[in-house]
Amino acid sequence: MKYTLGRTVVISLGGSVLCPDSIDVTYIKHLRKLILKFIRRNRRFIIVTGGGRICRVYQKAAEDIAGVTDEDKDWIGIHSTRLHAHLMRTAFRKEASPVVIDSRHRITKLKYPVTIASGWRPGRSTDYIAVQLAADFAVPEVVIAGKPDHVYDRDHQRHFDARPFEVLAWKKYRRIVPSKWSPGMHAPVDPVAAKLAGERRIKAIVVNGRDMRNMLNLLTGRDFKGTIIE
């Protein structure tokens, strides 16, 4: 399967990709090298960082200590995404905007080759932020670079016969995933983001963010492994 991305690429970068157990410095170096390669070809990147495992560790700790509301859990998640965002901004210090987008319209023009964004408000994941930024900056798709290499018709970790999709409509995707957001939810694209993407006609390209060769193939318009939701 092939797909041609435009000049501006929006990537929702899963926190579990950046920090599976601890900060994966080697991975970030490889990602930085890949993105710099395309910056030299006049491409721009908006990278939205997720919270991942570290977010869930803090959420569980808060739950164990005192019991917390979903809004409290979401705020913990948002701050973990901001920590990751500032790490990525530092990794691209020479190329990135000095301002991390931590609320809508914080940046209205893309003046730098790389722009980093974090979580904004409770009630959604950073997938939603990526979709909203794609809509705001007239980018027709977002790259969901997390752990799953495809969208499956059922939980592929529990069902060995789960079937991967290459192309999927938003309407069908929304029947596969839960209809409501909950903090720490595991879904290729969260339901709030999926609803917005369907309304704004933004495509999502779900790929394994840790497979650097596959990411290269996607960015160069070659055959890649993943799912396009449209």
C-alpha cells in the first residue's frame, strides 16, 4: 500500500513509543535523524506527543493513594504529554518552534520546520490534538505512530485470528472502538478524535511508530504497512 503525504506532516507520536519502559534515547535519535532528512527536502512536521506508560503509572499511583476522578486522571495524562513534548522540542532545538502548542491557537502560523504539541484539555487523547491541528493547518491526514501496526477487527493481542485492515471508513472504525473516551484508553485512534476526523474529513494513517524503515517508506511514498482510515 502507498500513500503520498504533503509538505506538512502531522504525527501523533505515542508516548509508549517514546517511553516504553524508560525514555528510549536511541529511538529518539533515530527519529530525529529521519525527520532532519526530510526537513532538508523542505518538509515540515507537527509532532504531537502522547503520555504512554509513564502517564498510566502516575494515574494508577493517584488512584491507589486517594481515588481520583477521570478529570484528575486526564490532567495527569496531559502533564505527562507536556513532559514528552518539551523533551522532543529540546531534541529539535535548532529546528523547532520554541513554543509548545499546549492550547488551541497558541501558534497560528508554522514558522519553523518542526512544531511540537502536547495535550490540551481533559476528555480526549493527543490523537484529537493531532486531528484538530491538521484541520487548523489544512493538512488532509494525520500519521498515528503508536504501537499497533494496523487497525484490527478485534483485539489482536487476545485473538490470534484478528484481521488487519488496510483501508477502513471512519463509520466502520467507530463501531470497532468504544464510543466514549476514558483516561488511559487503548485504541488506535480515540473515539473523540475519530468523530472529529470523520466530521472534518481528515484521514488517519495508523502505523507502528517504532518501525523506522516503515516510517521511511511512508514518508517517501513507497509501500508501507498500516491502515488508512478515511
